[in-house]
Amino acid sequence: MSKILVTGADGFIGSHLVEELIRQGREVRAFVYYNSFDSWGWLDTLPADIRNSLDVFRGDVRDSLCVRKAAEGCDSILHLAALIGIPYSYQAPDSYVDTNIKGTLNVVQAARDLGLSKVTVTSTSETYGTAQVVPITEDHPLVGQSPYAATKIAADQLALSYWRSFETPVAVVRPFNTYGPRQSARAVIPTIITQIAAGQRQIRLGSLHPTRDFNYVRDTARGMIAVHDSSASLGEVINIGSGFEISVGDTVRMIAEVMNAEVEVVSDDQRLRPGLSEVERLWACNKKAKALLGWEPEFGGLDGLRQGLALTAEWFANDDNRRRYKVGAYTV
């Protein structure tokens, strides 16, 4: 069995991806961000049998020598490491250039130098900006409405340039709005759930009218693995999304129903994006993923969203899990 290097393994999606790969019997090297506490991020919370199966590499994707060392002895890379907070990208855009663009350059260059069989680069639906046509196909124009989105567009194009220029075996997977256990409370669904679970009934949020295509994290992980495993994905960009849209306001109402709570939404100006930076509408076309990979969401449609929200709320209802969050506090 070939070893897969997973960058960003310590994060929300990365930890779920690693968990799924190990449960499938894959050999995984988990690249985690070096820190003096030797924290493996969310990997620290996984069951002991999962943790004990991991080959953990501590480093920083901004360091090319570090990335090359991590990739040695691996056959492929699933690249997730990135700065992802949109509000923080307004404050620290240079950090996003270093991590998201240079980090991706280091990954694809290491793959080229070492002759790896596949590099799957993780993109984001934010690269499309507000939908000009729905549902959004992979041919939709790319519009950077935040520094974060702009750096992810650049990273995607840089990775694909290695496919076109050097035949480095690259694929780009573009997940839409992933949610689920372990997600940062910067994201809207955990923001709502954590406040309700903590007993608050006035929920502080930003805009309620934008629509999103919410994708349960288990579906995202399965989609990433499908892109990684398929030769048909080489040189391609592939959406991973549920295939329907729902407004933030309607999402609040659904979460309140799932959690049997009556809530009032209070507008919080500091949670609002600058006007031209707000992505008003996201709705994925996932036909390409179905056609090329045979992937489709297990948590699709309103019923699937309700099921995923129930699982997410159940996780956040656990005091030990919620204790890791500063409930109600807004952090960029």
C-alpha cells in the first residue's frame, strides 16, 4: 500500500480525511503545523487506534526543504494546508500569499522532483465569487472577492500550470461549504450551533440573505479521496458539493428546529464582510464529480442537510467538545 502525505492534517477537514483514509486501511503521513506544544490539532482528539496508525510529520508548508522532506517515501499528496479565514485575510494578506500560494508551489515542486504519482490540491468555492450562473460548473469565471479567494485562485492555477508545463500529475478538488464536527466557530453553522448549545437564544450573526451549498464533511472527505484515486481527474478541476442552495437565514431556522430551540437573530456589524467582498450566492453543479468519479453526496438535499446538522449539533452538545470554543466571541 502506497503512503499518502496529507498536508493540513491537523485541521477540520484534514483530520476527517485522515480518519477516513486510516479506516480504509491506507498508509498516511500526516503533515501537521510545527508548534512548541507538539499539538497535532484535531488529530489529538481521534481514537487511539487511528492516532497510533499515523506517521506524523511536524513542519511548515512555507518551507520548501521541509515539504520535500515530508514527501520523501510517499507516493502521493493530498494538499489541504492553507490559511482559510476570510476576515483574517483582510488583515494579513501577505500571510495568505506565503501559505496558500508559496505553500502550494512547494508541494507541487516536491511532487515533480520526487516523481510522485498524484497531487490533489484543495481549492474552495470562494474562488468563483458570487454565482453569475447557477448551478456553478467548473467553467464558471474565477473572481477573487477577498484576499483569501485571490490566493486560492493563484494556488489552483499554479498547480495546474505544473500539469500543463511539466506533466506533474495534478488534480484540483473544489469543495463547497463544508460543515461538521470540529469546524472552527468562525464558520456560520458552528457559530449558530455553539451559541444555542450554550443556552443562548439571541444568536449574533452577519448577513442572512446569502445562499450556500453546504456539504457535510464526510462527503467532502469521500470526494477528495475519489479525486485522489482516479486517473480521470488528472489536470481537472472538480466540484464537490451537495447540489442545492439554502440561505443563511433558512439555515438558522433549520438548526433551531433540529435543536428544539426558539431563537432570535441579532445583526452583528463586525461579522459583516465589506459589501463588494460578500459572496451572495453559491450553488454547486456536481455532475462532473458524478460522471468522472462516481461520487455523489450521501447528505444531499434538505433531508441530508438536516441529518448532517443533527450529527454536528450532537457533537457540539458534548461539553468536552464545546469547551474548546469561545462561544459567542467573534474571532477573525
